[in-house]
Amino acid sequence: MRHAEHAANQLKERENVWIEPINECTAGEMPDQLLAWWATWMSAYIDEAAARGWPPLALPGLPPGHGDERMFYIWRPVLIKLRERNGLFSMHDYTFNSRTGLCVYDEWEAARHVRNHTLMVRLGYEIPITITEAARGDGNSPVDVEDFVCWLEKVGVEEYVHSAWLWLGGKNPSWPLANLDGHYEAIAERLKRRVSGSSVSALVGYRVSKSR
């Protein structure tokens, strides 16, 4: 709560703000007991944030490759609670294992959000998803504008996707250019030209972060 307090208090009077208080904190293969611990933690955090008048939350900040039936079964009550508080389900899309482009849109990597949403629906619920990090490989490769635009076009037709964000904290020297004056302008212009007149409505943004 201390980590997010300043940002939450500064932004709580503004519209279209969500606080993502944790990032890739969950482990790899988690037993039911640990999944239940995270559900309890998220539930308490949701209540405390609401009591403090904070903006809605984006939880749990899943790292790439996460999401199975046990997770979405055990987390069902807390994710429904998060949705009722206008929260978002936050997660990351990378091609961490294959190192292919995002546009390949594999269900285990760059389209992991599709699989996670399917698992929720199978259990009788859903919640808007925000993809708070997306990048080719592990996020340290040079920016591939065409690949990211292609991926955004595919993400944009998924009605349950609230927003998508390009990771820009990688180690590659080209990444300092990945801001609103560099790659983002190129991405926005290509996306605007290619989807003009279509139904694609993916929101694109950038996260201010120095490390993962």
C-alpha cells in the first residue's frame, strides 16, 4: 500500500485511471495453497484501496506464460469482486520461449490473454483484460514497429481487451527511443493508417517504469 499510495492519491480524482500495485510477483507453477494466499491478498487489497478512495485496481500483473484452470477456479470469487469494483485483470504477453514476433499470436505466448479469457468464460465469468506489458522475446529486442502494429490489430478485435501497452524498459540501446517522440509515433501513425474505418479500438499506451 505504501508503494502505490502517492500515485493513487495524486490520481484518484481523475477519470480513466487504474492502479497496478504489483508486477510479476507471482511464482511459476503454484500449488492450490499459494493460489489461495494470492486470492486472499488481492481481496484484502481491493477492500483497503476502496476504503482509501483510490482509483480501481489492475490485478494481479501476471508474468508471461501464466494462467491455468486451477488458477481461474480458485481466483473466481476475487476476480468477480475486482470486476464489480471496476477493476481490470492485468497480465503480460511476450514471445519469451519461441522468440518469434508478437504477430504470430500463439495462444501460449503473444495471445495468452485469449487463453486466459477462455478459461474464465469456461468457469462462468469474465473481466476486462489489460495487457500491461507486451514485447517480442523477453522485451530486450529492438522495437519492431510493424510486428507490434500487427499484434495490436489482432488484439483490437477482442472485445474483452480493455487496453494494451508496449514494454519499453528493455536493455537494448534502441529502447530509449521507444517513447512518444520515437517508436510510439511510428506505431500510432501506422495503426491509424491501417485501421482507419475499421472496428479496431485497442487503446495503446506506455508504462513509466525503470525495471521489471
